[in-house]
Amino acid sequence: MAIVHDVMSRGDGALETWEATKVVNPKGCLDATWAGQFPLSTKGRHIVNCHGDRFRLRGVNWYGASDVNHVVGGLDVQNLEVICQSVHDLGFNVVRLPFSNEMLRCGPPPEGAVDYAKNPRLRGLTAIQVYDEVVRSLGRHCVAVIINNHTTYGEFCGPPSRNSLWFDPYGAFSEEQWMQDWLMMARRYARCPHVVGFDLRNEIRP
């Protein structure tokens, strides 16, 4: 199974640096003051920003990209920007964003998973490219991201199942492959200051 090695890029092929530059549309970039507080670190029992101020995680999980449709839930009924603005307006400052190792290798999401009339920018994108757009949109709305490797295969992970471990000892997703996938994800979002953490794996099961 091929390992994905690409890095996050804009549509013109240029690397996305996530610099908070001034543009005509202020929603098209990261807010400079907000983005300037990253990366986060720890001081005693607290999480702090790069200025030493406490950063309290008020988080929510955005389910879907680790399941059968390989994209976050809600894109079949609402515009991505509206959802991300709603997350911000509800008082959350970080989203845990699950993915599956299978999702990294999928083509466009299945029919019905995305309403392209409401999300025309997502048409023709692969599952991981849709994931990229979710990360970008959350940043534009001042919401940080914790990337979560939730499952190996895009399906419910109740025990016992082939998603019980962080790799599949009987399938194509070896432990080495799992590590290579995380290396790819780390490189992919290395220039995204608001990607503040990696949740290496969901609960390990029998």
C-alpha cells in the first residue's frame, strides 16, 4: 500500500505557509494576533501559549472523517464555513478532528456525503483534501485543531474489531505503516500554527 508523502499546498501547487497576511477577504487568512500565540506548551499543570498566557482548551469532537464516508459530518446539510463559524460562536476554541488511515488513501467521498451545492469548493477533492479544507476553515474562524488518529479502517470501532489496535496485524496496515502515516501528517501540517496537537490513537481495545 502506497504511503502518502505530499505536503499541504494551495490549488496552484505552492506550499501553504499559513502566514497571516493582509488580504481583501479577511476570512481568507489566519488572524495575525490569534495565530501569533502558537505554538502551545506546558507550564506546570497548565497549557500556555508562546506569550506565557494560559490557554484553556474548550474543545469539541467533530466526528465523521474516521468513519464510512471519510469526511466530517454535516457537509451534506450545511456549508463548511457556516459550520466552523458556528463552532466558534458556541464558545469552542479547539476541535478534535478524527481520521482513519484508510481515509488518507481514499478518493472523493461517496455520493451524499457532501452537498456540493452548499460546498462547491469541495467538489472533486479527495477525502484528505477535504480534511485539509476543514483544517483551513477552522483556522480562519480562530479555532485550533488537534488531529486524532481514531481508526485504521473507516468504520465504527466498537470491540472487538480490526480497529482495536493502532495497526492491523493481519492486514495491510502494519505498525510501521502507522508510524509512516503519522510522519506524513506531521509534515503535512507542520506549517499550520493552529494545529496544536496530535492525538496518536483512540482507545485501545481487546
